[in-house]
Amino acid sequence: MTESTVEPWHRQTGESVQAFEGFALYRDLGPARSVTKVARELHKSRTLVGRWSRSFAWVMRAAAYDREQDRLFLAEQAQARRDVARRHAKLAQAVQGKAVARLQTLDPRELSPSELLRYIQVAAEIERRAVGEGPVSGLVEERDQGAGVEALSDEERRARMEQLRRELERRLAEGVS
């Protein structure tokens, strides 16, 4: 947009202050806008306001304004989604860091295998969703979710914990953390 370009929702060349006041009111009424409502609000004749509307293309200008507002709103939403994704990714990284630190000092008698598996699963899922990916496939098998972990033997649980520890270390080394 050059400096000399006037946006449709701004005051137009040759448009009086009163006519622009009428347009601004019309524009801001949103979907319920009408020339009759503007005339009533400004205590002007419907004929005069209708003439302003035709002369200065209120319908087209209001539609352009609506499109611009929609564009701005969508841009704000996109930025908000990016901000949320970044925050969630940082949170997930912090949780995963805690999980790895805990794994390195873990006394298996302090934490049940199901608690540890859930800790890792939640952190990995939060991070993957934050970057727009689906759940981690294969990281936590269906039989390991929820109450199914209790069905594993102690040896199977230890093996699964070791597998998860190696997977987390590999991901951290690759920078996927």
C-alpha cells in the first residue's frame, strides 16, 4: 500500500465528515448493519443517508473492512497457535529432562514401572503434539497403557523400562528431546 492509497474503510476523497461518521457507524454495526439504522442513530433522513451510502459505496467498503478484520483475526489465531506450540514444546522438554534425570538415579523400588511409563508417555505425547505430530508409535505399546502394565511380570517391566530409557537417550542425543 502506497502512502497515497486510502483503505476503503477510511474516509474517502470528497467524503464529508458527517458522511464518514455515517459510514463508520454503518461499518461498525457488523452483520446487522443497515442504512435505516444509521439514519435513526444519527437523526438524519433515510434519503440523505441512502445517498451517502450510494455515493461512497458503503456496502463494498464495509465488506472490505470485514475481510480485513477476518484476515487480522486469522493471523492472530495462527500466531497464538505457534506461541502455544512453542510453550508446550519447552514444557515437554523440561518434563523429559526430569524423566531422564530420574531414570539415571532411579531406585526401582521407589517408583512403579507403570508410573514411570506414564511419566515418559505423557512427556513424549505433549511434545509431539506441540510440533504437530501424532502420538509416539511403538514407544508405549497398547498392552503397556493404563492397567495393562500391571499384567507384565517384573522382568518384562524392567526390560520395558530399559527399552524406554534407551529410546529417550537416543532421542535426546538426536536433539528430538
